Amino acid sequence: MRVNKYLPLSFIATFFIPVIGLIMSVISINKKGNSRLPFMLISFFYFCFLLKMPPYGDSYRRFLDYESFTSATSVLSFLSGHPDVFFYLTIVVFKKLSIPYFIMPAIYGASMIYFILASLRNGNKIVGVEMSGIKKIISFFLILS
């Protein structure tokens, strides 16, 4: 597998200057689209970004649900009555492992960005569209924004 020259630089830049790392990760996506590492770096950027956001709105309500689960609460009673069983099951797992709530939305957001980029890449492979240069950068920034 051939590595793009921007990929190692974008990896280092993501740790020190995340916005520059994001831009270089988008540039390092090659035409064949075989490498998943740029998508992982972009997802890592969003993970770090979402990690710093406080819970508000609907996320604050879910944070209160996270705080309401205690060791005295049974898992089945906590999961019953909620339509989003997967999320509340994640709350149970995070509470049992003593992982803070703020990591959960960041993981969900980063995985969503990765899956969107991977599906865009797969869609471009199926259709046979090759994006290069400024078209690639503009389309990825429109999707990510």
C-alpha cells in the first residue's frame, strides 16, 4: 500500500494543531480511496472536538439519565420504558466501567463521521466518480459541516 506524503504530516498535525491536521487529512485522501487512515484521523479530530462540548439540550437530558443510574438500580428496570435501548445499555456499561459521560457522545459523533466518510468513499467507488483537487476538498468540507 502506497502512503500519501501528507498522511504522516496530518497525523502529527492532528495532535498539535487539530484544524491543520483536519485539512491535511482531507488532502491526503488518495484517488483510489483504499486508505482508511485519513478517515480515522478526521474522526479523531471530531472526537476531540466533541469531547470538549458540554451537554446541553437533549444531551443534557441524557446526561441526567446517566446520572440517575446507580448501583442500587437494576439494569432491567432502567432499560424498560425507553425506546432507545442501545443507548441506555451503553449508559449501563459506561457506569459499570466508571467511564465519564462526556466520552459517550464523542464516540458516537466520531463513529458517525467515520461511517459517513466511508459510505461516501464506497459510493464513489460504485459510481466510478473520481474527485480530485478542489472538488474533493469542497465536497468533504460540505459533508463534514
